[in-house]
Amino acid sequence: MSVPGRGGLIRLLVAALVLHLVLIQPNHPAAMTWRALVLVPLELPALLLGLVALRGRAVLVLRIVLSAALTILVILKTADFAMFTALARGFNPVADVMLIEAGLRLLAGSIGVVPAALVGLAAVAAAIGIGWAIWWATGVWAALAAPKVTAWIAGTGAVLSAVVAVAEIGQTMGRWSLGVSPPGAAFTARVGVERVVMVGDTLRDLRAFRIAARQDPFAGATGLLDGIDRDVLVVFVESYGRTSLDTPFYAGLHRETLERNEAVLRDLGLSMVSGLVRAPTRGGQSWLSHATFANGLLVNDQTRYGAVLASGRETLFHIAARSGFHTAAVMPQITLDWPESAVMGFDTVLAAADLGYQGAPFNWVTMPDQFTFAALDRLVRNGQADGPSFVQMALGSSHAPWVPVPELVDWDSIGDGQVFNEMATSGPTPEEVWRDRDRVREQYRDAVDYALSVVFAYAERHAGTPPLMIVLGDHQAADFVALDTRAEVPVHVIGPPHLVARIESWGWSEGLIPDPDRPIRGMQEMRDLLIEAYSSPVAREAGSVRVTQ
């Protein structure tokens, strides 16, 4: 092998460094440490020796394959990093690709269309630049002139290095990569192999899910939900998780709010039962929890979400509609077209533009939760429907960035929402708060407390003729905010004693504080549990076998 000069040696070292940095790129925030720089990726010697050993068309093919594969893996690891940061899980190439558009829309809503477009263009340019850098680096090493003996030795070394890397991958398969790898681990190759396995598993799971989605024990059953004699409100409280009960930083305030309002509502004659359920997601993607609750099937990724919408399965709201309820979705955070709602069983869909809010937005949050409840009374629970209403509400005030946090106002002063204008422009900006994670947690704590206070104030306001309220969190906040990695969320059933008594068999605890020692159910069980509890005996028998895959 010819010995390169000083300039050539520097080029070789820089090229090796480029490939080294690509291979050690972390895919999890926990791996963002200086220690990562001294890891020795097992793939690196195999790649470099392989480039030296091969000649002619073979090395050209290798460079093309390496440049394409490594660029894709850089993008996958970047997506992993973003998903672990926001949603506490890795990126699924099949299920999560649809989230890219949603993420760009959210970014545009936060910083503007032009800056968001520039960010998108910068990401594309970065991907092209990384691909070019890998192509250049592989070309530098492929240009080394190696005699036959040296090439044979290099080829043998490349094969041995590849065998060691493959063996390491085999030992670690079955654990999804978290970005924290021991020195010498074939981390990047493992990420690639795991994603191939993940895609295959997701496609197989999708086929099984489509079968399960059509096996509904309540299809065609009559007498469903006939035990309910009033409006039903399914209220999802954004980012309300078990951390509110167990983590001292949050529990001190949130438990006090729950206990105080429990006493108030009990004095007004209302009954309350509370428990814990496992949500299908953490850190975001509230719609997966909405779909899981409504369909009685575990919908924990975007692929399953699309499949359940196409399955023809009756949601809780389809069943309520054919049982004489007027069904409605009150969704203040829906700001664009929502075509999926057409197959969800809602007679009426009220998105942000339909609720009549004329006040200033609270950054990304379109309107305070108290206004949303006031709009519910004005537009849905106004006595104009032929029968009782069955409503899904998704509150937004406890959604990130949790700045600013509204305050409760007199219900009669709400009007078109302009009473909230001063609150909407007060306090620090999201940029100021999000520089300090402790301040983020403080804002989150106060926002959830506000949301809970609004829910209980509404129940108090209507205690004379109370609806049946099923109040639950949609998911835990992101791990670094929640300080809790569990997926469990509280559920509170609030209403007149004769209706709350019908769920006694669930084994949950009285009041607004769930007992952690009582049964913790999957959110996918809620649809069938509600149907069984509030339907005539024939219907309960028909639904005694649940499909919860």
C-alpha cells in the first residue's frame, strides 16, 4: 500500500472522523454525553478495511450502498432522538411517517409558516450535506492503492470485524436501542436491524389488528346504554397523568385540589369514583388515547389509528348515536380539516373555529378550558337536541408550552372570550420558560391544576341537574416533565349516585383520589366496561367477551 503524504494522511483522518461521528450519533437524549465521542464503533474498521480491500466496480457499489444506508440511518437516529424527547419512544418508520406533516404544521403554528419552511429546507439541506460527506469520506479511503497481499489482509480484517459486529447485534437484539451503547458496540448497525424488524412486526400487527377490529361483541346488540338518563361527558384532560398523584412536586398541589373539590361536590350530592388506566401513549399523540377509549382496541401508533378508522368498528359514539343520544365532539385544538371525524360516530363536530372564541390565543393553545366548557353549554347542552347528548371533549389548557396559565373567571362574564385577553398576553414567553426545565415543570404543574379546577367548577355549576362525567387524562407528559415514566392516567367518574353506583364492580375507590392498589385497567377496556355497566342485562351478556388486542 502506498504511504500517503502529510496532506493525504490528514484527509484519511478527517474522512475516518466523519464516518466515526456518523456511527456514534446518539438516538436518545440520555446518550448526549462527551463519553460518546470515545466509543469505538465496531462497524468502523469493517467499513474502512472493506473500502481499502475492494477495487473497481465493487468498491463503487459499496460506496453507493454505504452512503445511502448511513444517510438513512442518520435520519432515523435524528427522528428517534426527536421522538424520545417528545413522546418517550422511538420512531417507527411505518407508523410515524404521517407525524412529519403534523410536526411541520405545529412548527408553523408556533414560529410562523416562513420560518417553518426554512427549517424544513434546512433539514433537507442537512441530509444532502451528510450524504455528500459520507460519499466523500468513503471515496478518500477507497482511493488508497493497495497491492494484492495488502488488499487480502484488509479484506480478511473487514470480514472478521463484520463478524464481531454481527455477533454483538445478535446479543443485544430484543432490546430497542436507547442510544446508550457499551464501548465497541455496533450501535448504528443495530439501529438499522431493529428498524427492519420493527417494520415487519408493525405490518404483521396491522394485519392482526384489522381482524380484531371486526370482532365486536356489541355489533347489532340492542338496549345499549339504556341505563343512562342524561347527558354524558367524556372529558380528556391534556397531559394529566399519574405523576399528579405520586410525584411530590406535583402531588402537593394536585392532591389538595382533588381533595378540596371532592368535599365540595359530595356536599352538593354528587358521587365520585376514581381509578387508574394505562394510556396507549406518553408525551403526546392524544388522538391515540381518544381512539383507544372510543373503539375498545389498543391504538398505540399511527398505523393502528388508520386501521381502526378503516375497520368499520362501532365506536362508543356510534353506539350512543343509535341508542338515542346526540353525539358531539368538542375539540378546541383542532384548527385544520379533520376528515377522520366522519367515521368516528359524531353527529356534531365543533373544532376551534366553531366554538366562537374571539379572545387572544394562549400561544399554541387556542382558548382556555373554561371557555370550552361555556361553549359546550351554549352550543351542545342548550336543550335543543331531541335527546340527551353524548360528548367527547379534549381540553387544551394543560398542553405544552403551558405558558401562560389562565385563571378562573366568573362564568357569566365569559362572553366571546375577550375577558381572557389580558391573561393571554401576560407572564413570560415560552422561549423564556423553556430555557429552564424547572420552570417548565412549574408551568406544567399550574396548567394541570387549572384544568382540573375548571372541570370541577363545571361539575359544581351543574350539580343541580348533573351530567354523567367521565374525566380522564389522555397521557402522561414527556418524561422529563412528568418525572415519571409510567403510562398510567387517572380516571374520575362524577355524577348522580344512582349512575355512579352502576360501576361498583370495577373495583375502583370512592372519591377523586384513586387507590393505587385497586385494579389498573387498559384504556382499551373502557368502552366495553361503560357499555356493560349502563346497558340492559341482555346487552351486558352480549358484551361479556371483550376484544382488547
